[in-house]
Amino acid sequence: MTNLPLWADLLISFVIVLGASFAFIGSLGLLRLPDFMARLHAPTKSTTLGVGGVIIGSMLYFSITDSLSLHELLIAIFLFLTAPISAHLLAKAGLHLELELTRNTQDLRKKPEQYSDKDS
């Protein structure tokens, strides 16, 4: 087992705990939020940041102990490119299926003139 300097140990631990916290908050949001559109927001934002934090921690650890590690960078790039695209497709499917929304979820389709670029 490799002994890391204290600063590296603290930095890596902080980044991994921060990433795990974001992932946990995203998982709780997926469990607790009331409807599909609200539930869609939690894993796409928080969990992406969470996995990103864990990947950064892993990159730091392996870069300090062995040599420069860029394998994790490919995972992060793939994740940050695919998460917004999949969330967009899921949201479009939810709109197409006209899933029921709770009272607190705003449906901006009800007043499209309020959000248009056209001058009145």
C-alpha cells in the first residue's frame, strides 16, 4: 500500500466525499420528488456532479501514486456528454405522453406567448 502525503490524502478524501454527497442527494431527489419532470432533474444534475467528483478523486489518487492517469477522463467526458442528451430525450418523451404533473410543477406550455421571442 502506498503512503500518500497528508495534503494529497485530504484533497482526495474531500473530493470523493463531496462527489458521494452529490450522488446521495441526487438519489434522494429521485426517491422523494413528486412527479416525473421533477424527478428527472435530480439524477441528471446531482448524480452527474457526484460521479464527476469520484472520478476526479480517482484521477488524483492514481496520478499521485503511479503516473498520470487519463482513463477516468474519458469516463467523465462520456458521462458529461450523454447525461444531458438522455435527460432531454426523457423530458421530450414525458411531454409527448402528457404525464400528469403536480400542482407545484410549472407547465410553461399553458402560456406560450409569455415565453416567446415575438414583440407584442
